Amino acid sequence: MSKNSAIKVENLSKAYQLGQIGTGTISRDLERWYARMRGKEDPFLRIGETNDRSIKGESDVVWSLKDINFEIEQGDAVGIIGRNGAGKSTLLKILSKVTAPTTGRISGKGRIASLLEVGTGFHPELSGRENIFLNGAILGMRKKEIQRKFDEIVDFAGIDRYIDTPVKRYSSGMYVRLAFAVAAHLESEILIVDEVLAVGDAEFQKKCLGKMGEVSKGEGRTVLFVSHNMDAVATLTSKSIYLKNGKLNLYSNTESVIKEYIEADKNEVGVYSKEPKLNIPSFTRIEVLTSEIDGSHMNGKDLVIDLEINMPEVIEGMSLSLQICNPKEQPIIYTYIFDTDTPLLRKTGINKMRCTLSNCKLYADRYYLIAHLAETKGKSKFEEIHRICEFEVVMPNKIIEWGWQKDVCVYTEDFRWEKK
């Protein structure tokens, strides 16, 4: 590890057991124990499979990360990008020492402040004030250091009125405001931020990005930033890591990495599906129903988007929005619906919705969806999913006349929402 290195990762791999927790049989546990006593590798990890969530494998062991090597210099701002399930969060958890690698090693210089999930390191029964001191102590800060930064943290979070209220009564947005403020302002040498910032409102996200830029460029601290927002990654970072199926696909300057990421996986079908989250509203399925048999969409025809949303409990004041983005993730069209306009998501379990964009006119290109699910009253985002449901727009053979649309974020009233 060189003098200027902040983090060095060597031959890092992480394997997970699929299915129920446990190895399954006593005989397999004994084989593992015997191998460990002889200083040998776990014999069952050799049959582990690549981390590809889109296919059904034969082994019950999967490599979430496999043979990762890179080195980050002090003061660098590094983005980590990749599709859902590529291993980004696992890598950050290992770097933050939340979990241990299966093989390989990491070395670093300085204290690490990490924000991996909403409420990381917070105790729900303690107040915001007490959690600032608790979180600071966990990060290795002295009481005087925390006291010196306390007013600045509270001011940045914007929750002065609730600072002596137990955090279990905070909304998810308030949680992440305080958690980010603590992680960014306490004097750690390395700041690690996962895409948890998507939970905050637009104003706070902008504020966070500005603070991370200040931390990296102004204070010379090392920043690792995971996001599906390519504009944010391009603005904030100079280098980026592209993970694909648990392997390091590219580590280079951010512009080259984003270009590689955008060009990859162009055969993604127009369907997104996953298991529902247990405690908060979440998307379980989104599908773009294009006009043509081959899966493309003819410019000028109706574009239909079906959604399935799981509601663990009914929450009044919900909002739902969709953005159609170009390959650079620039919004071209957006549409939304509020619970105050028409009742929606008013039953527990799976709610089915359909959005129809009539006579949808787009340039011939490939497009993606960004889906938002939020609570209007609390201004908290439950979920924000980027770069899903890729589809291609094609032009008809004959020339037709139609109005020109701007290239950035056109709001359309020519749509229809309905329950299925």
C-alpha cells in the first residue's frame, strides 16, 4: 500500500449461502471444520456460482463479489455503479467493516464514516441529540469533537425542532437527513455513501451532493459514492468502479466508466420485478407494454405501463410518478398521480395500476424508466428505482407531422391513470 493510498483492496471475494440460514447438514459442517483446521479453503465455496440474479443456478452458494482488486488515493472521489444485485452494497459493507470478506484483504488509512441504510448506527429509543453522540462515538470521535460539530450537524439536517425526540418517531426522510449530516460532518478521513440519499427530498439530495463535493475537493477527504443517477456520479466523482455480476468490469475515469455502463446490457427486456419489502411500500413489478410484436414501440402510438405496488399498510397521501429517460438518464417525459387527486393504493397487499400515455411521441432511441413511490405529506420517498424496463422507440415508414418536444423533462397531461 503506497503512502498516498486511502484504501487498497486485494483479491477480495464474498460468498453467500442461498436459502435458509445454515449449511444444511452436520456432515457438511464437519467437512468445513476439518478443512479449516488444516488451513485449507472451504471445499463448498469452490462450487459457488457467479452473481447473476437473472438466471437460476445449480449451487446454493453464490459469489456476491469475486476477485476484486483496486486502490483509491487519498482525496479521491470515486463512484461505484452497476445494475441492481451487482455487489455494490456488499462491497461498501466490507469496506465499512460491517461484514467480513470470504477471501482477500482490505487495508486503509483513517477513520471511516459510512451511510449504508436509513438509520445505520442509530438507536430508535434514543433522541436525535443522543444518537449524534452515539454515532460519533461509534466512528471513533471524542466527545469534544462531536460537541464542536453539533450545531453544524443539526443546522444541516434541518430538524432542530425534533432534535430531542426519539428517532423512532422520525419519518424516513428525517432519519436520512440526520444520518447523512452526522456522517458528513464528523471528522473522518473516508466517507462512504450508498444510494440511501434517494429517500430524501429533492432539495436535500442537492444539498447532500454539494456537501460531498465540498468534503472531497475542499477538505481533501476520500469519498465513495454509490448511485444510479449518472449525472450525480459524473458531477461528483473523477474516477468510478463499474461492477457487473460481482466482478470488477472497469475502474477508470468516470466518463469512460459511465459510457461503458450505458452501452452494456442493451438486451434488457421491458420488465422489472422483485420481492416486496416487508415494512414499507414498494414496487414489485413494472412492465412497459409497447405497441409492436418485437418489443419495440412505434412513435405516436399509446404507450402503456403496468405497475404492481405492495402496501404493507394503507397510507393516505401517497404519490406515484414515472419518468421516461434517454440513455444518459436525462428525463424526457414525466407523469405523476397524487392520492389527493384520486384515491390510490387504498388496500393492503398488491395494488395494480396502469398508466397510459396517449399518442406517445419520442425520438427513435432507447429509453428507460425511473419510478418513484413517496408519501406526499411527509415528503419522504419510499422507493426510487433507476434504469429499468428498457424499450426502443422506432419511427413509422411514412412521414407524419407532430409537435417538437424539448429534450429535458417535459410534463405531459396527455395520459391516463387507472386501477387494474
